[in-house]
Amino acid sequence: MGESQSRYSIVERLTRSKLDIIGEQSKLKDVLKTREQQIEILTDDLENWKKDIEQETDKEQREKELKIREAERDYQNYKDRLSDLEKTYTSKLQAIKEALKSIQAISKDSVA
């Protein structure tokens, strides 16, 4: 009977070892699957990041192009006004010259 009990105990230990090994194999597959899923998540994150950056870059580019167009319009408006301003300043300078000539003529007449 001792011999049969010894065989049962050996079978029990081997069965337990077998079950432990099967459990460890299962854990290996779970770890592998988890890591594979992690790679998929990171890959998806990268793609989303690229899209976000692309959208951000497009937005910034549109904003900068808008600023350039505004600056060009401002430049053109000032350029258009420049000739009018130059005429106005020329007229004012001419009026000042004439006023100075008049004052000079009055001064000569008073001295004489």
C-alpha cells in the first residue's frame, strides 16, 4: 500500500507540475498578446500625433499666410496714400515758402 500511495503522490506532483507549466505557458502568451497590443496602441498614438501635427501646421500656415496678405494690403494702401500725402506736403511746403516770401517782402518794405 505504501508503494501505491507513493505512486499516487508522484502522479499528483507531476500533474501539479504539468498544470503549473501549462499556466506559465498561458501567461507567456498573455504577456506576448499584451505587448503586441501595446505596440498597436503606440502605433495608433503615433499616427494620431502625426495627424494632429499636420493639422496644427496647416493652421499655423494659414494664419501666417493671412498675416502676409494683411501686410501686403496695408503696404498697398499706404503706397496708394503716399502720393496723396506727398502732394499734400508739397502744397504745405509751398504755402510756407510763399508765407515766408510775404514776410520777407513786408520786412523789406518796413525797413525802406
